[in-house]
Amino acid sequence: MAQAAAKHGENHAHGHDHGHHDPQEMKILGFWFFLISDVILFSVLFATFIVLRDNSAGGPILSELIKMPGVIAETFILLTSSFTSGLAVLAMNQGKVKQLINWLIVTAVLGASFIALEVYEFVEMVHEGFSYTTSAASGAFFTLVGTHGLHVSLGLIWMIGLMFQLKKRGITDVTRGKINVISLYWHFLDVVWIFLLSIVYLMGVM
Amino acid sequence: MLERLKEFASEFFVTGDPLIYGADVAIGITMITIVTVLTYFKKWGWLWRNWLTTVDHKKIGIMYIIASIIMLFRGGVDALMMRLQLAMPNMDFLHPEHYNQVFTTHGTIMILFMAMPFMFGLFNVIVPLQIGARDVAFPFLNALSFWLFFLGAMLFNLSFVIGGSPDAGWLSYPPLSELSHSPGVGQNFYIWGIQISGIGSLATGINFLVTIIKMRAPGMRWMKMPMFTWSVFSTCIIILFAFPILTVTLALLFLDRFAGAHFFTLDLGGNPMMYINLIWMWGHPEVYIVVLPAFGVFSEIVSTFSRKKLFGYKSMVFAMLIISFLSFFTWAHHFFTMGSGADVNAFFAVTTMLIAIPTGVKIFNWLFTMYRGRIRMATPMMWTLAFIPCFIVGGMTGVLLSVAPADFQFHNSYFLIAHFHQVLIGGVVFGYFAGLYYWWPKMFGFQLEEKLGKWAFWTWNIGFYVCFMPQYAVGLMGMTRRLSTYGWDTGWWELNFVSTIGAFLMGVGFLFQVAQIADGIRKYKTLKASGDPWDGRTLEWSIPSPAPEYNFAVTPRGDDIDEWWEEKERRAKGIYPPEQPLEPIHMPKNSSIPFIMSVFWFVAGFGFVFGWLWMAILGLAGVGICMIARSFSYDTDYYIPVDEIKRTEASLRGSV
Ligand code: HEM
Ligand SMILES: [Cu+2]
């Protein structure tokens, strides 16, 4: 912090300070705090899932419904999309708008396929009698995994919105900040998925 | 058709209770008056431009405080109704169901819609000024937080006249709060009212964390930060970690009720105890969220009115940070009696008692600050002094309660009620009153006359002890909480009667405060306050009262803990800071999106409350459109030219 203060003093000496505190840097910090709150949110959902996962009340049991090939495909797709979102940021840093938008499109398509696969999986489970209201365990499962899915879907809408802004305005300080934030968000969703994979799916089938 | 309409109306509106008809009429008259007055004086445009769309942190702070005082009134009326019901045995003023609703709304409103916004109001008005900043980190988000809080609170309050109030207690334990036990819409109002305002609270927490980390004046290192700002910082850390827990807990409860899930139900594998754990993981830190800023206020006041540096600055900072950490490890003391086992109980009993240590440190620091100080007895200082004994007693009864075996005895008795009111009123309410009196001139530019304020002070304080001391006794005699009536044979009536008198005395104290403020507004022209009416120590006193919209014409420095005090000393010695040139100031533009988006949240919440999916979807769609509109708007700021700053400064400084 002393460093930041020193930097600030420097600005001041140069007479460039209009009460600006590098808005982009503040946005990123704010976003990190938001991510912390999201971590807590997911932790609570994980905790409820762990407490309730065996309370299937005589209904179908989650571990017998999990189809690993689908889950592995989802994992692969999401990890790849995280990688392509990284490529998008790289393109941005080189100032290549076109490439940036293209990588974002690839990322969004991968994200959408992830969601599609997940929905398909959910529908299958419901067909086998494991629906939201069946038991505490089913509700906890769908809520936890569904919340992650909802995050991904909102991220998709957001990303599409940003593509339009990039088209219109190109790479500016503001759009750059927005892309940095969404890529952070996207990586975060990836990390959450890794936890889902291990706690819900892998530990579920083992 | 008419029949069906009638049937709908009788379910939609709460009917059959004269008290509620009275409220209907009162609300109707108030609404009509407001609309008429605004139209008559052609003030709609003014209201919209200056308040509803503002992103100025000082105005947002004022709106928070006004809303909070209105909620204090509402919660206070609830309290007086309960005390009336309990004044004599076998009273028939509130029926049991109605009594349940009243204590539920009282508790919820007091903590979430009175204490929280009062606190956020003080954050908003003071923190940027204390750290020498022009604004908060995210002004738009700040406005959004306020409107989310406000419309969430309105949604909750609506339950009184539309649909019916929640009645499962302020923490809504299942199974009472489940569909099986509360089939009406009251619980839904509780969930959505709190959920919407809770999102706002979380955003405020994040906003102030970034503000404090990134926007301090040059030279203001961490250990030079004013104490109130430190208290806000530690509070925001707790908010960041605690509020998401509340969000999820309420969401799960709603999924149980609305989507047929089984998180906390008694059937199909649900686990009500999990709710109780979760809600207290938020609930106990919440108590420290509301009390820490009050500690910050006291620190500022004690040092200003003793004209001394705060004693033990560093230990004060560490005490706050330790409290915010420990507050997360005490939650189970709220259910010692629910069979978690001796080891678990012992752990939580110890952590709870540990919190007394940093708290004690703070109290000693305040006392040492006063020791040999030149103390002035203005109202902010009086409230601070009244707080100290009150909090010591409250803290000691709290330690008694934290002894797990003893809690088996006191659990859910009036002893507990007396304890937590002592801490909440003595700590939180007294603290925020002190803060309001202290910063009033800075907020409004005029000073309140102290005479009525002293009347208010004494009636509140005497009323407080008359009200709550008897409750300790009656609790030990076996009276349990949430009891709507009792018989003559219990031997409790005298104490209850006295307690009710005390409650009404506090009501009178509140009226004195209202009178004091009304009187001040009437005479505000003659009561003009200077920039530094209390001979203050921190940066907010270095600028005119009220602060201009850009706060500081030139960015100040913050090299000392009591920077403004040191500055005054230097000036007395003839050392003046170098003249700095003015520069155009960068400001955020007003925006109507926060208000409109919150209205859509309200619509969505209302839809969910009544299970009208179309309406909920409509509301959420509106929310989404507002977000997109914001994301696509790039024209969000402007510059105040130097000339205008010069003119503003001249007129503000000229008059002091
Ligand atoms: C101003 C004077 C006040 C009076 C006379 C008063 C009185 C009461 C009464 C009679 C009850 C119900 C006790 C029962 O039957 O269980 C109650 C409960 C409660 N009060 Fe107050 N109160 C006051 C202020 C406050 C304040 C300032 C707060 C918080 C900041 C607060 C928070 C609560 C809570 C959380 C409950 C528990 C509600 C529940 O059981 O669900 N009260 N109060
Ligand atoms: Cu507690």
C-alpha cells in the first residue's frame, strides 16, 4: 500500500491527478472481492451437498446415475474454453481485435456446448426418477451443479454483450478492463468445476 | 366475477384487524400527502434529479439514515405494542398469532432495516471524507446498493397490509418457516425482502473495501487511518464473508417453499438443524457487523471531545481485526442446548469468551483516552459515556450466557432478551445516535441545539434501564421469550409493568429527538455550522459543512493519524501548506439505472412472494435489461471546471 501511496504522490507531483485512482485497477480488485463472496456461496452449497448427499429417502441414488463419459466430456470442454479465453486475452494484449473476438466466439461456443451437455444429463436423471423434489440429496445435487451452470450461462450472455462492444469500440482502456474481468470470471468457473468434478462426481462414483 | 374479485382482495389485503385498518388509512393518507405536496410545489423533477438518481455518496448516506430512522419508528411501534400486551397478565390486545408477527417483524426490521442502513449511512457520509477521497470506489454500485436495500425493506414492510406478515421469528427457523407450518406468503416476504436488500449490503461491503484500500489520501498509510475507517474496514471484511452465507441460506429456504426441494424439511431427508447452523454462521457475525462501526464512532468522539490522541491506536486496530476473525467461530453458542455434544459446546464457549478480551481492551483504551483529557459534554460525548457502563453490563451478562451449562438455564428466557437488547441498544443504537449527532453539522451544515437533545438523552437512558433491568429478573424467575401472555399466578406482572413504562420512556426520548431535528430544520439559518464545529481531528473537518459535491477542492495529504489536528497546530505556528493549483475534478454522472433496476427487483420479489411466475420473470427480465443498458453506457462521467470550483469554494468558505 505504501507503494500505491507513493505512486499516487508521484501522480500528484506531475499534476495529473483528478481524483483518478486508476479505475480499471479498482474494478479488478472489486471483482476479486466479488469472487471471494462467490467462493463462500459455493462453499455453502458444497457443504449442504456433503451433508445431504446420502439422504435419498428411499429414492434413486446419485452415484448410480452418474455417467462418467458425459462428465469427462464436460470437463474437457470447459477446460478448453478456459484455455481459449486465455488466448483471447493474449490477442487483446497484442492489440488484435479480430482475433480477440474470434477467440471469444470459440470460448462462448464451448461454454454453450458445456451447458447443453449438462442439461441433457439432468434430463436423463429426471427420466430415471431422480428429480429436483425427489429427496434432499437430489435437491442438493441439482442446486449445486445448477448454480454453477447458471453462472456459466450468465457469463455467456455477458461475453456476447462484450463482443458487440468490442466490435463497436475496439480495444480501449474500458473494454480491456471488461475483458480482463470476464476472463477472470471464466477461469474461476473452471476452478469451481474442478471441485464439482472431484467432490460430486469422482467421490460420488467411488 | 365480482365475487371472485372480492375473494381475491380478502386474501390479498390483510383484513379483520382494526390495527391494520388503521395502518391502511395512515399509509394511504401519507402517500396522498407526499404526492400532493410534491406536485403542489413542483418538486418531482427536483426529487428525481437530486435524490432518486444521485450517485453522490453524501446524499446516499443521508437517504440511508432517513430510511433507517423511519424503520426505527416502525420497529419501535412494534416494540411498544408488544410491551403493551405484556404490561398486565391476561391482556387481550394482541392475539398470539399477531404477537408472533409483531416480534418477528420487530426483530427483522431493527437489525436488517434499521441498524444496517444507519451504519451504511454513516459509512457513506464519512468514510470518503475521512480518507480524503472524492468518492467511493464504485459510485454507481453504491447507488444501486441503496436502492436495493430500500426496495427490499419496502417489500418486507408491505407484508403488513398485503398478504400477511411472517411469524417464524427474526431468523425464521424451519420447520416453522417451511410451507408445512407457514403456508401463507408472510415467509416469502421475509425471504425476498431480506434477499434483495442483502445483495445491496454485500455490494456495499465490497465497495468500501476497495475504497479504503485504493482511495486513501497520499501519505495515509494503514496505520495512519482514522479509527472509524478502520472499523468500517473490519466490518466490511465480515460482510464479505458472512453475507453470501445468508444469501444461500435464504435461497435454499425459498427453494424448499417454492420449488419443492427438501433442504430443511422434516420429510424426504431434509435437515432443519443445517439451517440453524447456516443462519447463525451469518447471524452471529452480523451482530459484530452492526457493533464494530459503533466502536469506531466512539473512538472518534472520545478523542475529539477529550482533545487527545486516541490511547492505544494500534491495540485498537488489532482488537477490531481480531473481533472480526473470532466472530466467525462463535455461532454455535446460539444452540448449546440442541445436542451438539460437550466438546463442540466447550469450543464455542471458549471462543465466545475470548471475544471479551479485545472488547475489554477497547473499553480501557477509551477510558485512558479520557483520563486527563479536557472533556466537553456535548451530546455525542454523552451518548458515548452512557454506552460504556451499558456495554460492560451487557457484556458481562453475555459472558454468563456463553457458559454452556448456564445457558441451559437461561436459554430463551427474558434474561437473554435483556442481554441482547442491552448490547444492541447500548452499543449499536447509542453508537449510531452519537455518530449522527457528531456528524450532523458536517452532513447538513447546521448545528442542532443541544437542549432538546439532552432531554432525549436522559429519557432514553432512564427508559432503557427501567425497561430492561426488570427483564433480567423476570427471566431468572422463569419467564420465557416469545410469550404472548401470562397469568396472575406467575408473579411476573409488577416487573413487566415497570418494563413497559421504561419502553414508553424510550418512545418519549425518540419524540424528543424528532422535535430536536424539526426545531433545527426550522431554525437552520441561524444555526449555521462552520467546517469544524467540534474542533475535530480528522480530515472530514478540514472542508466546509456541508461538504461540496466534490469533497476536496485539492487532494489532501494524510500523513498523521489526526491529520487535521496536526495541520491546525502547524498553522498556529505559522506554517502553512503550499498553495496548490486547482484542477478540473472528475465526477461520475447521475444515473437512473440503480433506481429502475431496484424497482424491477421489487417487482420480481413481489412475483415470487405470491408465486406469480409471469411477474417474477418480468421483473428479472427488467433487471437484465438494466444491466445490459449499464454495460453498454460509456458516457458516465464529467469534469467540474476550475471556475466552478472556485465559485463554490468562495461561497462556502465565505460564509464560515
Ligand atoms: C427501543 C426499545 C425496544 C424495545 C422496548 C424492545 C422490545 C422487544 C420485545 C418486547 C421483544 C419480544 C420479546 C419476546 O417476546 O420474545 C423484542 C424482541 C427482539 N428485539 Fe427488541 N426492543 C427494542 C429495541 C430493539 C433494537 C434496537 C433491536 C436491534 C437492533 C432489537 C432487536 C430485537 C430482536 C432481534 C428481537 C427478537 C425477535 C424474535 O424473537 O424473533 N430490539 N424486543
Ligand atoms: Cu452469537
